[in-house]
Amino acid sequence: MAWSARSQEGLALAATLAGDRGAALATPGLAADAAAELCSVALALAQLPRAERRARVTQLLQRALLSGVLPPPLPPPRALSLLAPQATALLARAWQARAPLPRPGFVAAPSLLALLRRLAEQQARP
């Protein structure tokens, strides 16, 4: 069976995220006839110097985001926590739980909130 480039890149990204350099830990769980081809991108990444590997992983992530394989990233947790008062209670609690506490007395300017809301809405559109 031939594995698509997207499958090979997906395994490489998953291995990178898991800290599994070259997909060495994933390989034993794959069918013997599929492992070499499926892990080829992960193995190639493992051979690159750190700066080149980082650049290549960034390219793979960007391609996955642009192709719709990965969902767009959420705004930073701090930005979402500022928008929490305008969200549903359940969503607001989730956003605030992930964000660091603001400094005492901090009040976001209305213009900042408007900008964050517009950015979040743009990211939410397909």
C-alpha cells in the first residue's frame, strides 16, 4: 500500500509533538511493510540539524493549517479570558481556567476588547 505525503507528514508531526524523534517509538506499532514508508518524513526530520528541523516542522504545520487538516489555532488564553464576559458561562469558565490571572486592578480598554473580538471572529470563520 502506498502512503500519501499527507499521511507521512501527519505521522511526522504527531511524532514531533510526542517527542518521538524519527518515530522510533511509533514504528513497532506499525505493520512491518508500512513502517519504512510511513515513517520516512519523521526519519528525514530526525537527520536534519535543529534549525532546519524546526523550519521544516513549521512548514509542515503551515501546510496542514492551510489545507484544513488542522483547525486554526485559538487566540491566546489571555485574550480569550478578556472576552469571557461576552461568552456563555461554560465557555467563559473554560477560557478563564486556561489563562493566567490579570494583574490586580487591570481593566481592558473597550478598543482592546473590540479588536480581540474582531480577531476571534475572523479566526472562527471557515
